[in-house]
Amino acid sequence: MTTGDARKREGHDDAVTLIDAHHHFWDLDRNHYPWLSDEPLPGFFLGNYDAIKRNFLPDDYRREARPHHVMKTVHVEAEWDRNDQVGETRWLTELHERCGMPDAIVAHAWFDTDDAESVIAAQASFPLVRGIRSKPVTAPDPGAMQRGVRGSMQDPRWLRGFALLEKHDLSWDMRVPPWHLIEAAEVAASFPRIRMALNHTGFPGDRSEPGLAAWRAGMEALARHENVHVKVSEFGLKDQPWDFESNRRVVREAIAIFGPDRCMFGSDTPVSGLRIAFDPLVRAVKRMVSDLSAEDRERFFWRNAQRFYRL
């Protein structure tokens, strides 16, 4: 996929060349996503999300991304009906054949179920699949944390399923709140040959100084392990407008902690659209990293994602 060529022909030089390492498609007319079609998801991290309960498909993405040069995209599982985990991958493969998007898929599989091995093997059989996103059981706040809960990152069943990723040469997209980042670092240490991508900049939702300090400690624990990358994506906050300076601090700290060789840009389109549209998001992040070298900006916007997801 490429966009932005017409803009360049018109003499504009502000388009960003990028690989979008994190976005979603959904067709609510054809497929079932309980969180979008049934009862609202309680405690959604951005609050009310009615605005994204609509179809979002390749033509919609291309309209959003038109001012920029999007080389390739990585689709991350979008909470498709969990009774048909491979169904989403099959549909996305068909979408790629018809529309040329996405270029890679991060599929879904539970790690702690009896069918974990067969589902992971089935997902791995699709040529576009590069990894699995499977959300472990996490606590709603730091005070509610308990080690060893079924489905958590200490559960032996979960860890046995997780280990299968190495067998199939799949990465893990991890989506956990900041108070579980140190536990995620323990997993990274135990499985150094499994590539891991932390989603959404580690969810620094608490922008108070103590909140950022706790987030930073977890990020630093993860960054000690070379098999972990971070997706610099989705800094939207619940019931708050998108704020450049607050988000710039998070972006720059994430890059400082992980280094420009292990950070990847992701739009989280269309979810991020609840706070900011694709074009102003890309322009804002471009400003945030404008003082990096040209080589480091290339790594951040596309080279790292190209390498991590084998694009």
C-alpha cells in the first residue's frame, strides 16, 4: 500500500513515510465483534466509544492516511468473536487478496485453553500472520494484583501456551497496564527467543508524577530485554482531549528508555480517532521526534517495524 503520492506531486514535502505497526479493520455488517455490536465494554480505556461502532475498511484507512506515504500496515486482532478465533485471520487474508491490505496480521489465540496448540498452529499456517496478541488476565488497579491467577502471566498453563510461539516463530503483542509491566519483563527474561511488542506505549494513563514514575519503572524493566520492542501508539486519555505536550513527554521518554532501534510507530486507527485523526496524529508525532537524526526517524517510522514483522 502507498498513499500520499499526489500530495508529493503537488510539491508538498511534509508527508511522512511510515509503516503503520498497529491498526484495525472491522465490518460490522458481516462479522461479529461483541464489544462493538453487543453491550458496551465496561471500563474502556478511552471512555465512550460509540463513534467507532461503524465499519472501518481499507478504503476508509486510505482516506484517513492520504496525506502520507504508508508503505505497509500491520493489522492487530480486533476482538473478533472468540468462538471463532481463526475466522478473523481468514477474513483478513481475503481482504488482503481483494484490497492489498493489510500486509501482516497479528492474530488471536488464548494461551491457557485446551485447544491453544491447535489454534496457534492454525493461525501460524496463514502466510500473513507474524504474531499473536493474547491479553493475559490483569488486575484493574495495582491494589488488586494477585500472582498466579488463572490466565495471568504467572499461570503455568498460560506459560505453556505462550512457549508455543517460539515453535511457530511468532511474536507476542502484549497489552497490559503499567502495573503489570514488571511481570511482563519476567516473561521476556524467561523466553529470550520470543520477540515481544509492547502495545500502546505501555498505557501511561496516569500522568501524575507518581503515575509516570511507576510507568517508567515498568518500561525500564522491559527495556533490559533485547527481545522486547515498544509500539509508540495510542496515548489518548479517558475523557480528556489529546494534549501535545503531555503526549510528547511520554513519546520521548519511551524512545529514551528503549532507544530508537526498538521503537515502532503505530496509529491504532480507528480507535485513536476518538481523540485525534490520523493526519494530525502523524504530524504531531513527527514534530515530537524532529530532533532525532534522519536515520533514527526512519527506524522509528518504518525500519524497525519492517524488521520486527518481517515485511
